[in-house]
Amino acid sequence: MASPQALQMGFRLDGHHAPETNGRMSVCRRCGAQTDGPNGLHIPDERQLERALRWLDAQSLSSGIDRAKSRFNN
């Protein structure tokens, strides 16, 4: 059973992107978090919570940089 923190992080990852798996392993190729199946939802392991948070933070920073670049170029 997943902890409330893992479920919350899974919800945040699901809001960011749909899990991308190879159909055999229940690991998202995009963020590396565990999923509940090839077409399921993110359910990171307790040991993956910090890594998932860092990944989401990096994606947010990257998006902000891209937005700033596009505003500067227009």
C-alpha cells in the first residue's frame, strides 16, 4: 500500500504527464517513477519521492526558461 505522500506525488506526476512505459515494465520512461501498469497511473516508491520532486522542479524550471526565451525572442 502506498503512503499518502507517494499517492500525492503520483497525482502531481500524472498531472504533469501520462506515464510512458514500454508495456512490460511498470516504470515511466519519462520520469523514472513506478506506475501501476503499462497504461496506469504513477505510484512512486517511497525511495523515489525525493527524486520525483527534483524531477518536477527541474521540469518547472525548464518550462520557465523556455517561456522567458520565447518572450525575449518575440
